[in-house]
Amino acid sequence: MTTRSGSSPLDRGSRVLGLETEYLVAFIPSRSPPPRWLLLNSVEEAILKLGPACEAENGGYFLANGGAVSFESRRERRDNPVLELATPECTDPREILRYVRAEEILLGRVAAGAERTLRRHGHPGRVVFGRSNTDWPGRTLGSQENYWVSWRDPWGWALAGAAAAGLLGMVLACVDAFFFLAAHAALKLSTAVRRTLRARRNPVCRGILRAGGWVARLPLPRLGPLWQGLHRLVRHVLVACAEPVLGRLVLRNLTPDLAPFLATRQVFSGGGAIEFDGATAPLRLSARASRLRRMWGVSLGQRGKAVFDLKPFVREPLSLLRKRKRLCVAGADSLMCETARFLGMGTTALVLTMLEEGVRFPEARLCDPVRSWRRVSAAGPHAGLRNRDTRARTALEIQRLYLGRAMSHFAGAPEESLAGQVLRLWKDVLERIEDDPASLWGRVDWATKKMLLDGLVFSHGDWKRYGAYGALFDEVKRRLPEDASLTGIDRETVRLCLGPRGVRAFAPLLEDGEEFARQRALYLAGAKLNFGLHEISRRGGYYQQLRAAGEIPSLIDEEDGALAMTQPPANTRAAIRARAIALARDPSDMRASWDVIRVNSLKMRVTMRDPLLTL
């Protein structure tokens, strides 16, 4: 089956794509580290100095190119700050690369500006951003790919009701919290009023004092944890009830045939990860695979991650009634290699087009896609996976099945078209994975990371020994305080930390002091290399330095990335959003979301439900 026009929505400009990426915010001090709030304020101030921006409805800011930036964690929390950047709505994967490069340039300039501010406050050092998939304590980060997919659903009204139930849970949680805070404020106010009225001795004052005393005796502070637990319970129960209905009905036409593709796509779109379990080789194809627990769900923090995020349908139930819906692939890795990102989003867009046009892949359907995702990550491209037709296929075989069907479906697409480029690159990369993975240097993240780590690991032993000691140091790190360092830790400290049972489990690794010190140095060097590859900063991380030196191929020029900082895509609603920001006399008078712009002083509201709406 071929497409009628011989072209794909990518070439017609009708496939809308977007990418959201989480960046770890870190500071490497020369002397004393700054308070968390000062670091975040310095970063926010540096962002706003770079160009016009307007406040976003849900927090953060929309930028001059139509993209968005926001902090994912609050200033008062103690975990690692996370900055989320979202590209504007694009219509091809190469545009996505332009705006990802713009994010890198923006973050480099933000780092320089924040460093100057912190230096003035007596905290010299380096501000760095990590496009990594985990932070040091092991909390998961990553990317979310967004695809606008067209389908009509006969269950639309029922699904909208289920989504509304999930939204109700979130609203009730917020209302609950509001009333608790209001009651707590009333308690404080009543105490202050009582102090003021004590000097007065008329009947009215005595009545107010008695009422104030009754309010003051309410144990509201003690009820805080109970109240918070109650509203979390209400939220989770309602969302949990909505999840299976939404997932099974909204995605029922996509999941069986899209999930096998996504589970095996990591052979070229995996970010690479080091995970020590003491039993298998520590290198993983995907950093997100081990965190995935469900096929679909509403993302509510760090609990088991889902492949597809249903939050857009819960936040806006009526979107289920529209033909074009936003599909959120939350199981994507954060990548550094441009080829991998281009290929990952390009192939997914082609597969979605085939599914929209009725193509199905029954022979690729997996018995358990989420478990298969984890298996491919741990065992590699040649891992055998259980299919529903009882035949075992490897990840590479499943990818070739999708590739073959795509080449037939888009047979009329010219070679120079986007679809033709994606198909040609897809075929080439699969052949290289089979025949010569080393030739994927700089093109596929996990292969690039493996080649760099090979040099470290084989200078100290082998991957098996590295994995065994890595499991030991991971266990020690898990038991130590988050701000503790492994740099100078010795065997005696490790024994005390592990306890008798842990010492018995790792006894052979604690016998040789010289080997222990050598493997500790290797563990720390591997962690440094892993983060250094994902670093975005003023002077650039390892990957950026290799690319600047011409050691790693690049699909986007630096000049294109710089232009993308201020120029939105011309054929999506991002152009309208960016134009409004540019023309606003006072950007602080504006508030925007992805589909609405509000100008407060003019009492004007512009609605843009269609992502392909443009100037």
C-alpha cells in the first residue's frame, strides 16, 4: 500500500511535532555554594535578560521563538532543580533539531549570566545544565515527544467524562489545600487580634476574645500531614479510575501496533545508561527503560513512569472530541546525538502516518511491550522478544519489519523528500547496528557512550569487574546522605555503611585495598564522563566540545541554532504566539498557554486550538 500522493505529512507540513526536555541545574563552586533560591533566581533573571518573554498560564515563560521554559521543582525543595524547555510546534524533525540547538545556545548564555550574578553575591563557580536522564541520587529525568495525531473517536463523550473525573481529582486536591491554608491563616490572624483586644474590657471585645480562643485551640498544624495525605488520596483515586478508561479507549487504535515500534526504537534512539545490578553488563541502551512500569498513565511525580502520558486529556477533557489530538510519548530518552533525535522522531512520524491510514502490524505485536522495552535495553538489539503470534523476534527484526512496510507505503516519495531521507537513514543505521556498531560514533548516543567508556573500563579491567564494583558503590551511595561524596571513602567506612549482611554480599570485593581504590576511581570517572557528555554550559560539555572540533557529525549549523532563538516556525501557531510577544509594548501585560493568548489591559483573548493555525 502506498500513499495516494507519494508523500507523507512530513513533506506536506501537516504533521505537528514538539519536544519537551528536562535539564538538571547544577552549580560547581570555587568556594562556597549559593543557596538554592539564589541559584534559581539567577538562572531565571538571566533567561529574562536574553529577550522578550511573557508569563505562561501554568508557570514559566514563553520565549521569543514561541517555545517555553519553566522550573519543574520549587525553590523551597532540597532536590536537584530541574529546568524544562519545550520547543515551539514544528512540522518536521529537522526543525526540532534547530530549536534543540537554540536551547543549547540559550542555556550557554544563561549559564554565563547566572555566573556573573552569583559572583557578585560572593559565590564564584560554574553553572551547568545536564541534558541527562537521571540525577546523582537517581531520580529520573528525560524528554517527552509530542505528536498531533488525527482520529475520530465514537467514545468521545464517555472519554471526556473519564478525563473530567481525573481533572476533578486534581481540582479537589487544590481546593483542599486552599481551605487548609486559609484556615491556618485565620488561626494566625485570630491570635493577633486577641493580642490587640486584650487591653479592652467591653462585652464585644470579650465575645471576640472567647471566639478567638476557640479558634486558637483548633489543632490545625497537627492536622496538616493528615490533610495533605487525604487530598493526595482523593487525587490518586480519581486519576487511577480515569487512567484505564482513557488508556484503553483513547489509545486502543494505536497502542498494539505503535508500542512494539517504540520498544525496539531504542536500538538507535536510546540515550545509553550505566545501571549496576551486579548480574548483567552495566551498559543499557535506554536510560528510561528501567523506570517504565505502565503503558499509559497520568504523570504525577516519580511514581512508575508510563510510556504514554494521558495528562493532556485530563487537563482538557474536551480535546478528546477534536479530530487532532496530542499524543505524548513520555518514555523517550534525552539525547545528545542529532542523528538519533532526527531518526527517532522522523520514523515515529512515519509509523503514525501508516497507522492513521489503516496499516497494521499484527506480526510485530508483543505480549508485554513494557517488559520487552526493559529487556531490549538490558540485552541489546539482538534480544529475543515474545510476540503474540508465539514467534520470537529480535528488536532488529521488528525494526526491519516496520522499515520494510514503510518503504512500501511511501514508495512514491522522492529520495530528497523528508520521508525519503528518513527511510534511507533508517535503513543505513539498522545495517550498521548489525554489522559495525562502532561506525555509529557520534550518531547514536548509546554507541558513542560505549566507545568512550570502553577506553576507561579496559584500562582498569573489564566490564564484568566494573559492573560488580559498580553495584557495590551504588549500594554505598544509596545508604549515604545525598550530599556525601565517595571520593575519599575507604573500605572500613564501606563496611560500616553496609552492615553485616551487606559486607557478606560484597566480601570478595573488599579484600584487596589497591583494587578497591582503583575501581572506586573508575566508578567516579565513569560517572563524571556520563554527566560530562550531557553537560550544557558556557564552555560546553564533552559532546559539545567534540562536535565543535569536528569529531562528531552535526546536522544543524550553529548559525541556524542562533537564528532559531528568535525565529518561530512559520507554519504553526507558534508564529502567532511569537508575533504577539514581539509586538507587546509590555510583555508582563500578557499571559499565554499553548493554545490561548490573553492581553489583560485590552481584555483580549486569542484562541488557537488548531496547531497548524498561522499568520
